[in-house]
Amino acid sequence: MVHIPGEKHTPLILSVDGVTKSFDGFKAINDLSFYLSEGELRTVIGPNGAGKSTFMDLITARTKPDEGKIVFHKDNGEDVDLTRVREHHVSQLGIGRKFQNPTVYRSHTVYDNLQLSLSGRRNLLSSLFYSESQEDRDKIHHVLDTVRLTEFKDDLAGSLSHGQKQWLEIGMLLAQDPRIMLVDEPAAGMSDEETERTGELLLSLEGKHSLIVIEHDMEFVRQIARRVTVLHQGQVLKEGDFDFVKSDSKVIEVYLGRQSRKH
Ligand code: ADP
Ligand code: MG
């Protein structure tokens, strides 16, 4: 079991050590280290261009770093260096990502979207001959309940509101039992009520999954904040609870100050 040196003894699920990624000589990620504990809900904030999306690309092996290690600590005690595996293998390991724009199958029902994502986990041959088991049905109903879409299960995904589509996509991730969920700006474009419900949903997943949530909306960050990591110029500028990072003068300067000037 791996622990953060000198920290509380929760096993780590992800260790990012000294990772650098340059694009044409510009360091989008610069000697970044980051540790995620099992079951943790971590929020990552930072101004545009801070490296947040690149960070997620690195964890999911969509992008390879120039230097450093990204290690996934499996529950059987084995370590996997994610910089050495292919992108599709990362999702098979149980690391799921939700992109900013929902990518649901609009002309399928909510239920069928969840079923497709459950079966999508299997290999091509078995998904061709897929027939739904009672276990799968139970699983889908559990996910429907978690993302509060039970009463919409027979509706076409295309007819859902923007917020509901986002929840469906989170449900599609959940159907695949991810150990780590990477969620990119889940509240973007949502109404206040939808945003609050999204926060409740993410909080309900804490402990069952390990989550990294990238977010801009500070009200939303306040709602879901546990440990918050502020990224700036590809590095960790500050890490701690919401009030701690919010009151830091450097954070205010690079992020909050800039944002409040916009409003
Ligand atoms: P964020 O998501 O925090 O806004 P990004 O990770 O998208 O930041 O980008 C970090 C920096 O790296 C930006 O300056 C961006 O222009 C640059 N960058 C990201 N991806 C590429 C790429 N594929 N090619 C060149 N530059 C890139
Ligand atoms: Mg981004």
C-alpha cells in the first residue's frame, strides 16, 4: 500500500511524480506532482491555460509526458505506469473520463444508453451477442437512481435537458464501475438548480469512487470542495481546503482576482 509521506494514512490510488509535458518548447505541465487518495473527491481549479485539460489527457494516456511518472495503484496492490499503456487500456483499468460536452446517443433511450455503456466494457464479440442479465438490469436501475433519471428511463436521450444529459453521461461512466472518475467542468451551462444537484451527485460518489473534478464555477467548487488543487502554469500553486486556497494572495492574483474582474 502506498501512502503520501507525512499525510494521513489513506492509501493512494494515483501518484503523479515530476511530470512535464511541452508543446513546441512551451511547458503546459511543468514538473507537476499530484497524489490522489482512494475514495477522495478532489477539485482542480485554475485559470485558462493552466494545464488542466492536458493534465487529464496525461492521466488517460491520450498524451504522453516528456518526463515523470503517472502510477495507478490497483486494488490488488499492483502498480501500473500509465505513461506506458495505451489510451483504451486506461479505461479498461477503471479510469473513466467525462468530457465537457455530453456525448450521449441521442436517438436511444436513457436506459439503452446505460445498457450500451455497460456492454461496451466487454469485448466486441461478446457485445455483439450481448443479452441482458438480471444483474445488469439491477445495475442499470441502480445507476438510474443515482443520477436521478429513473422516471426518464424510456425517454430519448436527445429529449433530455442539458443538465440531464450531463447526468446521463456520468451514469454511463458509472455503469462501467470506474475506480477513478475524471470529470471536466460538469456544471458548465447548467441552471443553478441543476448545478446544485450535480454537486449532490458528485458528493454521493465520494468514497465509492475516486474523483478528480475540474471546475470554474466558484459557487459550485465551494459546494463540493474537499481538498482543492489550484493549477497555474502547469504546476500546483496551492493545495488545501476551499477557504485556505481561496484566501491565498497568489491564488487571488492568478485566478480569483482575474475572474472577479470579468464579472
Ligand atoms: P486548461 O485546460 O487549464 O485551460 P490546457 O491544458 O488546455 O489548459 O492548456 C495548457 C497550455 O498548453 C495552453 O497554453 C495551451 O495553449 C497549450 N496546449 C495544450 N494542448 C496543446 C497542443 N496540443 N498543442 C500545443 N499547445 C497546447
Ligand atoms: Mg481545459
